[in-house]
Amino acid sequence: PDLAWIPIEKWEALDPSVRQGFLPLCPDFVVEILSPTDSWIQTQAKMQEYMDNGCRLGWLLDPKAKRVMIYRQGQAPELVEDPETLSGEDVLPGFTLPIRKIWSA
């Protein structure tokens, strides 16, 4: 993913030698930002793979179309058109991303 987050408890449970490379776990939160060469459909499949492996919250951002597909564990993905903000919900309580700043960047 372009951005990922895991709780500190998961990080601390890893052997220090494992922390140096590709982590053998799925993040709790992931963000994918669609680039002009990415396929929306293929990236949706990638996001679903994260969810199938235990990710709790994921955002697929499409800056060109100003849309976000929100993935939540155990739920169907939700497409949101041009939201003002995105919430970390119960995975990252208190975290809010003012997404429109990214659209205009």
C-alpha cells in the first residue's frame, strides 16, 4: 500500500530481526492512491486482498475522479464521491483526513 498502519502491540510482538524487512502481517489500516497508470478494477482487487488478510479499514483514493472506496472488515465496500473528510473510525479514533486538500494538491 501507499500508506499502512499497525497498532504498536503488533509491532512490539514482532521479533526485532523481522522488523527490518517485509513484515509478515497485514496492516490494520491501508491507503492506496490510484495513479494515472493504475487500474481502478485491479486496485479494488488489491484492496479486497488486504481485507481478506485481516485489514480492518482501507481507503482507495482516486484523485482524478475525486472518489474514495472505503473498505471495512466484514462489510461491502462503500463508494463516496468527493468527500470533505475521511475518518479513521474505530481503527484510528480521532484521526480525520481533510481529503479535499489532496484533491487540490
